[in-house]
Amino acid sequence: MRKLSALALAGLLAAPAAYAADIQFGGDVDAEYFNVRDASDTHHDGFRQRIRLQSVMDAGNGVQLHTRLNLFNDRWTGDASGVSIAGDSGTDDERPFSTRNHRNVELDYGFVQMPVGPGTLRVGRQMANWNHNFTTSDDRRDRILYLSRLGGQTVLVGADRRQDTTTGAREDDGNLFYAASLGAIGDTGWNYGVLAAYFTAGASNGTYALRGAKLLSPYVAGSVGPMDLTLGGHYLGDSRGAVFTENTYGVFLKGGFDANENTRLEAQVVYTDGGNLVAGGFDSYSMLIHNSLDHSASATRIGALNLGGLGTEGEEDDNVLLLGVRAKLAVTPDLTLTPALGWVNYDKPSMLDPDGDELDEDVLFLDLRADFQLNPATNLYAQIGYADTEDMVGNNTSGFVTGMNVRF
């Protein structure tokens, strides 16, 4: 990020400076073409672009303001760009990098951070990630968060306002209270994280869909010989609202090792039970199955191939099992190829297959991605994916993207 003092900035803006502060600026630009054949046998294609500007203002003594703005974040819509298009609400296969339209400049995140007692306090709109994108993946939360060190571990407690639709009405409020601990496990070379959370409504007759739900989300990561391993999962259930009323569980195990200096091999297994939550950005090894961060959303994600559900009574017998392998091949110092292969079993009695029977289908997926580092700031990429979904949704599905990412 580039540095600029508040005095210099005030001079540029011809405005008086109240005090001197260091300001760092940075940003990124994404531009992408996408083409997808979705679960309804419909083809979509288009171009999308995102421009973000971030800053850190340091007032000294550990007091900082962190912000990032979306200057542009949407599909290209031609000469009428910037004009609202009737009926275009942004479907799963047409969304830009976020799940909302961003024709206007809009806050991505913005929070103040300062030392308080033995730890750090953050207040404002913040990024949220947990458990390797299995529980939460690049979400944004209106949040109060306190972090500290205790016994060599990082501990945090926080509260998120998850819903507040109507000003002055408590019935539609939704809150999330949580505590977590993470850090190294002694001198073993392994690390862990565990988060416990409770969802509440603003009133006993509240409408928040997750009111009363409990979440427990642990993980461990480390190495056994040359193999890197990550084991994680979560429980979510016991809600008194509309979703996750049942006890639901999900678990994943990922492993990988460097076969040589140019080749890395990876594998994973994922299992969900009862319509368990799987965050949109979880890396399934397929561009069609998840791999769509909440605020870096993919245009090629196929919703019908989701690994999770909503934890309702009708989904209590649902389960999904995924097995995947992939390789990362450094062809040259600047060019990397990533082929992947996987199999998913969707055993979901809550859904019907094209023949009208309870869904119990196997899906094979193939994926290939190429990344080329054009210069230190610019990455060019192309990716193609395919899934054998005809028996599950009535047609096979596929996707292709190519684009660039530039970081400043």
C-alpha cells in the first residue's frame, strides 16, 4: 500500500488538517469473461469488473481506521451501464463479484481499531472468515470484536448485528454472540481454532430465521511427515426459527504434499449431514460447486450442486459425500496449471431427481485452471469446469472463465 500523510492529503484537497496521520492506500482491479451452462440447461455469458480502493489511516498509539470502497462492482451492461435494468435482480449465474449490485460507490468494510487494556478493540463493518471457508467465507458483518492474548493463545469475543430490517422494531432484529480461541498446540507444529456461537432474536416473538441456534466450529492443522493435513467441521442446529431447526453436522479433511519442487498433490473428503451449512467460498476443487466467496462471488457456481442445506426437518435424512484430488504444476516460474478430479454423492430424500424419485445421484466433476503471473502486480487466469449432472438435474453443467487481477 502507498503511504500519504494527512497533511499532504489535506493540501491536495485544499482543506485544513486537524492533525498529522499516516495514510496507506491500496486497491485491486478484477476483470473477467464468464460462460456457464447451468442446472436448467441455460447458457449465460458476460463480462464483469470490480475496482476496489482500500486505506488505513493511522492516528498513532495503535488507533487506526481501516476502510475499503467498491468503486465499481458489476456486470458490463453495455451503453446503458449505470442504469438500473428492469427485472435484472442478479441470479446465481449472473451475479458480479458480490451478491449485490454495486453501480454506485459503496462501502465494502470500514472499522476503527484501537488498543484497549490487554487487547485490541474493533468496531464497525468488518470481514468475517472462519474454519478454512467452511463456516464463513469472506462475509461482511456489523461487528464489535475484542481480541487479546491469553496463555500464548489468541482469544476473541464479539457480537454481530445480523439483521435489523425496521428501525425501532425489535421483532426483526437478529444477533450473533460468539467466543473463539486459536493458536499453536504446544511445540507439536500443529495449530487449532475453535469457535462457539449463539444466535438470538431481538424479542421472544422475533422473526430472525436463526434465533436460538447454536454453532460449534473447530479445526486443527499441521503436518505428518511430508503431508500437510487440515481437519475441520461444525455443528449448527437447535434453532427456533425457520432454518437449522435440526441438529446438523459437517466435516472435512484436506491433505497435500510437495511431490517435487514443481508439483504439489492434494486430496480431500467432505461429508455433510442433515442439510448442514457449507459456506459459499469453500474450496471443493470444482468451479461449479461452491468456490464462491460471499464478496468475491463466482459467476459459475451452480446452486443445485451445493453440498449443504438449511437444516430443516425435511432435510434431516439428507447427506452429501465429496472426494476430490488435484495437482498444482509449476510449468514455469510464471505459469501454473491446476487440474482437478472429483466425485460427489448427493443422497437427498428432500429433493427429487428428473424422474420424480428421491434424489440419490453420483456426480463426477473435472476442472482445469491456468494462472500466469504477467508481472508482480498482474495475474492472468483461465479456468474450465464440467460436471456429469444429467441424472441429477436433467443436463450436464459446465463453466468457463478467463480474466485478470491487478493489485496495487
